[in-house]
Amino acid sequence: MSRVVSIRVPAVLDRCVYANANRSNMLASQIVGLILEHSISGHYDFSRLTDEEFLDAKLDVRLADELVAKVRLVSKSLQVSVSVYIRTILYAYYSKRLVFVERDGHYTLEENHAQTAGA
């Protein structure tokens, strides 16, 4: 089963998600799902990531119930809402603060130390 999750985002983030999905021949929901799945086991300090305040668009994605439950647990432990967690992870990924890294034969999200060193 799955459910639609609606997240207020900056319009530029919405465009980035859809452009990435188009380039990858995937649905936006699949792209967001992959990023979130890897964020759960990622190696980064969530408190160092920033949330955006200018939220002029709405991103609707269909995510598996199991993934939503995992995200809910992580966001609860971080004391943020599910939508803030998702928006923060997506913004960090598309601003290149988080990158995919292969570790022990599988991919995870990690801080982009080249990007954060200059920040």
C-alpha cells in the first residue's frame, strides 16, 4: 500500500525533483522515495542541514506505507514533522550538501565534505 504525501517546498526544489525524474525516466515519487530510503541509513548530521522558509509550491508524492512509517520514526526522534524532514533532506540533496556514496557494497547519503568545508 502507499499514500500521497504533500510537502510545501520552494518552487525551485519542485522543479529539481521533476527534472531529475525526467532525466532518470522515473516518476518523481520514485526519485523522492530513493532519496528518503537512503537518508534513513545515511551518515550526516541532520542538525547541520537547513530548512527553507520560502515555500511557494507543493510537491505531492506517493510513497510506500513502510517508507512513510520509517520516515515518521526518524522525524519523531529528530523532533521535526515528517514534511520538515522530507523537505530538509530533499533541499540538502539538491543543493549538493548530501550526496550518494557507495559504502560496503550499497549506497547511502552522506555529507558532501567538499561542499560543507566551504560553507
